Amino acid sequence: MSLPHLEIAALNEVERAIIRQAGFTVHYPKGHVIFAAGDPADRVYLVESGWVKIYRLNADGRRVTVGSIRSPGELMGLAEALWGGERTCFAGAISNVSLVVLRKNKFEELMGAHPFLAIKVAKLLGVRMREAEQIIHEMVCWQAPGRLALALLKMGERCGVETKNGIKLGVQLTHEELANMVGTSRQTVTSLLNTFKQEKSIAYEGRTISIVDPDKLARWIM
């Protein structure tokens, strides 16, 4: 079974250099909230290193992941900044992160001066719209085992490192964080991870997960 996936639209080195020249670099520790719902959407961010999750809070105060993890080379905070108004989501550092920050007006000037950058941004927003549609489809049509298996495989593609024991995920997530990503409970995630481990499709120690058999894990996607 082939893994359904969407292209990761990371900036190339030329595009990153343009962003770096126009912005300034900040560093945040793991767990830091980079922006919050209600904040002015007046900045765009380039992830230089580390990973960031985009999420909302439901009525009970539980975090619900609403976008993919943002990886090195990716822009974030785009749609709201270009549209204007306030943030509707939170961005939280999964690991220590370095970001290049641009003010909205400066970013718009860059896109006017470099049309190829504007085209890249349009393509990126298109990819993310399709990704959001895919997430909705998964939540409605797939059971929790398939959603969790797919989430692990996607993370393996985005931030995995090939080792002799499989694909080691570069991001360490708690069971609660994984549950927030796939719309289920922490207890269900713990049970499913144990099942995946017993069938030897994954291996894990603490929060470090390795995908041992991607094909076997992909069989859960239905």
C-alpha cells in the first residue's frame, strides 16, 4: 500500500537567503508558545531549525492539532498574516527552535520585489489547503489506528532519520501530544503504540519512536 502524502513545500536556499536578509532571528526553547490565538497576525516566520506544532484549544481547554508540524525550511503564520486580523491558532515549539521573523509589510514588499517568492507562497498555501482537506477526511472516515499510523509515517517522512534499526523520528512527542494530533485519547494512543510495538512495526524507548516496518504500519491505514 502506498502512503498518501502531500509534498512538503520548503523554501530553497535562495528563497531562505532573501527572507534572512529582510528579517531577524529569534531562538525559543522547547515548549515556548511562539504566538497565541488573539495575537495580532502581523508577522511571518521561517523555521530555521527545530519543529513547531500548530494547534487550537477546544471548549475543555484541550489542545487540538490543526496543522502539520512545521519543519526546517518552512514558513508559518502565513495565511493569517496575509489575510490580516488576529491569530486563531497557537504555535508551540516542540523542540528548541530558531526562527527568522518578518513583519507583514516587509514580507509583502519582498513578494512584490521577487515574484517567484510570491508564486512559491501561493503554491505553499495551496498545499496546506489540500492537507487540511485530507485531515478532515481522515478524521471523518478513518478509525484511530489508521490515523495514528499515518501520523507516524508522515513524521517519518518529514523529520525521520535512517538508522540501522529503522526510521528514528527526530521529534519526541508525548502520548498526549500524539492524541491531540489524531483526535483521540491518550489512553487509546498508548494502547495502539503497544500494539504497533508488539507486531514489530515500530520500536520505542521513552518518547523516542522508530518505524521498523513501514509497510506493516501502513496496513493500518484504512
